[in-house]
Amino acid sequence: MKTRSPQQNNRKELLRYAGLGTQIMAALALSVFAGIRLDKWLYTFPLLSCVLPLLVLTALFYKLFRETGK
């Protein structure tokens, strides 16, 4: 049975968390953009621009805790 070296394990974890960070940043950017566009369309400027990113953060942190709590 082959065992992985600590360097390979560290690289795997680094790539895992780098991907997760990229996912969080992309989701936040998309939610801010969508919030601004919806606010302009509904004439409720600061409301959805603030609420949508908070909802996305809540969902992402829930997902993060579920994935890392194994």
C-alpha cells in the first residue's frame, strides 16, 4: 500500500482551499452584481445590494461547515 508524502497532502489541501476561496469570491461578486442590477430595476437601491451578498455568505458558510465537519 502506497502512502502519500506530507508534501503531496499539503498540495492537495492547498488546491482544495484555493478552489473554495475562488468559489466564494465569484459567488460574492455575482451576488453584488445581481443585487445592483435588481435594485436599479426595482428602484430599491441599497436593499438588494446588501441583502443578496449576506444570503450568499450564509449559504456558503453553511456549505463550508458541512464539508469540513466530516
